[in-house]
Amino acid sequence: MYAVVKTGGKQYRVAAGDTVEIERLPGAAGDIVTLDEVLMLGDGANVTIGAPRVAGASVAAEILEQARGPKIIVFKKRRRQNSRRKKGHRQDLTILRISEILTNGAKPSGAKAAAKKPAAKKAASFTDDVSLIGGVGPVLKKRLAEYGVTSLKEIAAMSAADVAKMDDALDLKGRAARDEWVEQAKELVAGKPPRAKTDRARADDEQE
């Protein structure tokens, strides 16, 4: 059986077990989501077309990952007006694995299992601001945003090659590796205070 669903203004043909990349839906990895806007159902030679939706039909899916698409450059120029605008954009995406196609108002079988799971421990809170990294001020924060990096989690997930590429693109002269941006970002995501604040507190203790 397959279904055609609409989400994010686009239509997707899906079947159980498929992995699809759609525009961002709220939720975390492991959550079960239901896509209610089913436009068509197909089962062999039997095809049901909605008007515009198929009554009682839905598609259950598990969120595998909240991701972002490739960076694109949006450049606008008005001739002879001395007007140019250049912006970067990365689309927020959700990667889903289709669990089952439901009919006649049935509920997802994974929903009950998810409800029985014990509540997960609250992660340590943190402020997702790249300027909390030592040495990153407003100007460098703006340059990072233009490069496509706006989150501490993005920096924390960078490999050495990613850091080197960013360093070259922004002409950081090795600052990112030297100041341990990746390590600092991981500490901040884990809820630890910024290193600059910790170092300042340590210096005050030593003076006393």
C-alpha cells in the first residue's frame, strides 16, 4: 500500500519503511508524528482519491533527525541602481521514516508504546548563542551567520576538516582551532558556563 501526502506545501508518495526528507516539523528524534493530509491511497489495482483528502486516512512516521539543507546563495541586483543584496539560506528539514499507513480513523500503533516510555531526564539548559564562545564578538557572529553557522550545536558537531574549511572561508587565521571552538561549543551545549566567565571567577578567587 502507498499514499500521497501533502506537507509543507509539497506532495510525497510514501509507503511503509520509506525514508523521506520534508520541511521542518516540530518534534525530537524518536517522536511519532501523524500526517493527516492524505490525498490518495493505492493498494494494487485499488486506488482511492480524496476530495481533496481521503476521509479517515493518515500516515504515521518516526522522526529520525532534525536537519538542515545545503546552503544556497540568494543574490539580487538592480541594474544601474547601485543596489546589491547577498544572503545565505539553509532550509530546516525533518527526516522521517514512514511507519504505517492508516485508514478508517485508526491510531498509530507506536503512539501507545511511546506513551509508556519513562520521561527522559531534562537536558541541562543552555543559551544557543555562538557569541558565548571566547573571542566571538558581534562582528564575528555576523560573519559566521553569513557563512551559515548560527548554532552552538552546529559548531559542536564540526570535524577538524569542517573547522579548517570554515577557517579558510572566514580568514580566521587558525583562531577556531587555537581557541578550541568545538570543545567550547560542546561544553556550552552540555550546560557548562562559558570559559570566559569561569576564567574570570578563577582570577577573582586568586586575587582574594
